[in-house]
Amino acid sequence: MSADLRGHLLLPDGPLPERAARVRIELRDVGVQDAPAPLLAAVDWHDVPLGARRVAFRMPGVPDLTGRQVAVQVHVDVGGRGHVTSGDLLTTQHVPVTDLHTDVDVPLTRV
């Protein structure tokens, strides 16, 4: 059974471009040791307006989180290069998800 993860991307202070070419939000199982964190769910948006400092998101298809340690990772690809470059926005701190009944706030940092 799957559910939706909901929350807000918290954009940093300072000037931002009007739009981002792509936003990728991932939910990863960070409880796995000595291996890359497996991807549990992801959502991609294209041509995303960045006018608001809080951008609401919804990630459908999130599997049952029972017994897992999971965290959100975000890359706001401002220029559309497909990899992290100067001016992009990223998660730089651990943003845990403990349940799917509470919205999660995801602070972002400019590269």
C-alpha cells in the first residue's frame, strides 16, 4: 500500500531566478549501512516557478515506512544542466520523515 508525502521546500533568502528548469525530490532509506541509500520514491518537476519562499510539494507512491529510517533529498536545478552547479539549491542537512501524516519542511541552501 502506498501513500503521499506532502511538505514544503523552504527557499533561501536572497535573489532567486524566476523559474528552475527542474526540481527533483527523493525519499531515501538512510538506515542502510555501508551502502548507498536506496531510493524509495521520487518526483520530478520541470519549469518550476520560484517566486514563493515556500513551495508546496506532493510525492505520490510512497511505500510503507514501518521500520525504516528515511530522509528527503532535493536538487533544484536552476539552469537545467542535469547536475549540481553554482546557483542550484540543495538539501544540506538531514530531513527525516517519521510518518506520512505530517507535512515535512525541507530547507534548501544555495550552492
